[in-house]
Amino acid sequence: MSRLSDTFDALSREGRAAFIPFIMGGDPDFDTCRQLLDALPAAGADIIEIGVPFTDPMADGPAIQRAGQRALAGGQTLSKTLELVRSFRLKDDRTPLVLMGYYNPFYRFGIDRFLTAATEAGVDGLIIVDLPPEEDEEFCKPAKEAGLDFIRLATPTTDDARLPAVLSHASGFVYYVSVAGVTGGKTGEEASVERAVSRLKARSGLPVAVGFGVRTPERAATIAQTADAVVVGSALVEIIEAHRHDPCRVMDETIAFTRRLADSIKTARSERVSR
């Protein structure tokens, strides 16, 4: 059993969805990011996504693009992102950590070297946005052999002909991108998201997380009524950006919003039943 499967099993028994906040590794700076990462579980994070900054983030909206640029300007690298993971694991051996990024930094690092370093650091899963299933021999299969979950993205345009390839080697969970667009936009309509979650769960046998454009506690709660997890990224990154010159405000404001999101997700299903 992996940390991811343990977490989803525990939350299923509790009858609630997981909350997955996304932060960019090294944003607004390395030390503040490390403190924020350490504080997220106590604020309600069940799983944490850490972005690996890249110069050409084609799937990301303006907020996360700027976060990656800030991190790169501050000297963030894949090695330093693994350092964040190692530091986190000194205090928390329970919360799953997923790295989300683009293939180039991993390729440049060296796949075998990265997989050894990632497993030793305590990474649980990978989301590689621009690596299609046709290239599974390149990274997906070696990652799974090393004990890392390889999380696939599905979108509203992933039809029945394409879906088997997308899900063929997926593990950990399936990440449903609720809109055909970049991060930070509007989420899909409630009914269409619910249908997509049901379809993906039935076809994959895995938990399904919904993200891209979830910006408010209210929207997070709506999605949490049917999805196994809710991912929030841009809304958190924008708070970090707004207070980036004041580390104390970054911590206070980001953690406060994290708690609001976590509370809304935690109670979403019970409140739906009570209605």
C-alpha cells in the first residue's frame, strides 16, 4: 500500500473527499515555501501537489506561470524541489506528496537518477503534464517499478477511443481537468463534472480528483460531493503572489484560506445529506 492509497482508503471510510492544495516549489522563495509546505497538513491538506517550475508551462494559466518564473528567478531547481520533500519528510511521514511538472526538467536530471533521488526523498507520485501514454516506456513504467504512482490527466475531450490509453498504466488517482483550458479558468458545469467523475471511476477503478479553476470554498464543496479529491492551485498561488514580499503574510493568509477550503471539503457530503 502506498501513502496515496492509504489516504484515499481512510478518507473513503470517513465518507469525505481529499483536499489537495498545489503550491509551486520555491515560490515565493525557498525558505518560505518550505515553511508553508510544513504547515499545510495541520491546515487540512490531505495530499499536497508541489509544482516543479519550468520555463514553458503550456498547461498553466498566468498565476501559476508567474509562480514558476518567480521560483526559477530565485534559483529553484528540481534538486531543490527534492530538498523540499526531504525536509518535509523529517517532520511528516504520512502526508502524500505529488510532484507536478513537465518532462524536460526530469529528462535533463536523468530518469534513473531522478527516480532514485525521488524515492529516497519521499515522493509518492508524479504528474507529468506533457508526456503522453505512448511514451510510457520512457518514464511511467520505470517510475511505477520504483514504487511511485504515475497519475494521469483526463479532460472533457478525452473520448472513449482515447481513454483506455490514458488509463492503461495510471495509478494513485486520476486527475480530471474539468475544463478544456489552462489552470485558473472556470470549472466545468456541475452535472458534466459529476458524469465525468463517474465515468473515470468506473473505467479506471481509481479515485478521481478534480482540478483546474476551483477557486472558492463553495465551489470546492460542490465538487467534493461527488469527486474523491479536490485540487486547488491558482487561488492559493495568487495569495502567495499578493503577499510575496512579506513572508509572515504569505503564511498567515495562505494557511487561513487553506483552512477554509479544507473545512468546506470535509463537510461537503454531510451537508448535502442534511439538506
